[in-house]
Amino acid sequence: MNRIVYVNGSYKPYADATVHAEDRGFQFADSVYEVIEVLGGKLVDATRHLVRLERSLNELSMPPPMSNGALLHVISRTIKLNRVRDGLAYLQVTRGEGPRDFAFPSIGKVAPTLVVIARSQSQAKIAALAETGIAVKTMPDIRWGRSDIKTVMLLPACLAKDAAKRDGAKEAWFTDAAGNITEGASSNAWIVTQAGVLVTRQLDNRILGGVTRATLADCARAEGVAVEERSFTRAEALFAREAFITSASNTVMPVTSIDGQTIGNGAPGLLTQRLRSLFHHSAEISDL
Ligand code: PMP
């Protein structure tokens, strides 16, 4: 099947889906993005993703490319044109194209660039991975001071993921100067302590406020499971009973080893598995 990508007002064949050489997203990473899960031909947590997109745009004084209603229409159409039932919708907004100048062009001088891509992803494959759990590798968090904004400035994440991959790990967990885990390269980090308490880092400028993180915290609390939002060290994580990551692409994915050390008994934890099975019941599921 021919893949179709939305670029600035047109649905284009994959090979022709290009942006300008002087697009500020390309030259300065002056750009934000979202990744939304598509499950059974429906969108998962669309509202929370659009709220976060609005926040990212606001923090960078970028005007939205269109209304949320129009954006949802473009996302839906891109998903349908690509016949995605289970997978991901990716959307990226840049400040637009213009002569290379570090300072922002005045609002209204440039039109934002909007790209939407839809891609299938096998639920069976993710489920198989969740049966065994994944390994993670820790490394220093060398990202900028505003990791709460979902920008495409992803080179530190690429470096970390690549180093993790070379070590046989699926995800990298960043550590700050104090030895605390901040988050994953493309996920939020969670542990279950020996006392059975669910812990994830508090929201601040060092981590992205994950949509999956927010929905899972709601889900856990609704189940009567306490959630502590606080910093935790690498040492505490190594000693944890369970560990997992959350992201739109994997929902809840068990972590069974950190830096080669087994977590718990080396199998996905019971609470982790329970939360994974409950997640989509707590999420907002909307028709295309
Ligand atoms: N942190 C980072 C750095 C990420 O890139 C992501 C995924 N985009 C997340 C956390 C998880 O966010 P979400 O649950 O919204 O996918």
C-alpha cells in the first residue's frame, strides 16, 4: 500500500512528502511534536495530547497551525488514508520556513509547518515484548534545561538510545547530577518499591509530562494504588521490586533489568502487569 503523509495542506505520497531546506525545524530544531496511540482504529488520549501540544507551542511562543478540531480532522484522515488500525499518529509543528536567522521571525511573517504521519505497529509484537520485559541502561542526562517541552531536539535521546542498543538494552534512563533517574530517552520511568509503593519523578523542567504517565497515575489511584511523585535514585531503582516505563508507543512496558542487574525476580512485576492490562480502560478512547 502507498503511504501518505500530510504536509502543509496536502496529503502526499511518501516520496514527495518534503519540507523546505530553510525550515526552522530542520535548521534549529525550532519545532514541537506529539505521538498519539491508535488502537483498533481509535485515538487514545487525544485530548491530553492536544493540551500538551498547546502547552509546548505556548512555551515557545509559536502560534498553533490550525484549530484543534481541524488538527483532529487531519490526524484522522491521515490514519484512514494509511489504513492504520493499530499504530501511531505522529504530528510535528515547526515555526516555519524563512531566511536563516536565529531570532524568531515576527508572528504572522511565517506560516507554521505541519506534518502528520500515521504508521502501523503490531500490538502482538508489543505484547510479546511485555511478556519478557525490557532491559534499560542508565546514562547522564545531557539534555537542555527545558525537557518539559516536547521539542524535536532529540539528539541526546538518539545518542542514549543508540548506546543502550549497543548494550542490548531497549531504553536509556537518564540520571541527573545527584544520581536521580529523571526519565527514559522516550518514556517516563517508574518503580515499585519493596514496600509496594508506586514511584515516578515529580513533574518539573527536567522531564516531559507524559500523557501515558498522567493517565496511568489516574488509573493506579482509581485502583487504590498510591502514587508517589518524587525523585528516586539509580540505587533505589536497582533495589526496586518492579520497574517499568510509560509512553504512547508502548503504554506500560515492564523493565526487568537495569545496567545488567536483574529487577525483582527478573520477570515483569505483578503490579506492572495489572496496570498494563487496565491502562486502556482509564484512557480516553475516541473515534476517528
Ligand atoms: N519522556 C520523553 C523524553 C519522551 O520522549 C516521551 C515520549 N514521547 C515520554 C516521556 C512519554 O510521553 P507519552 O506518554 O506522552 O508518550
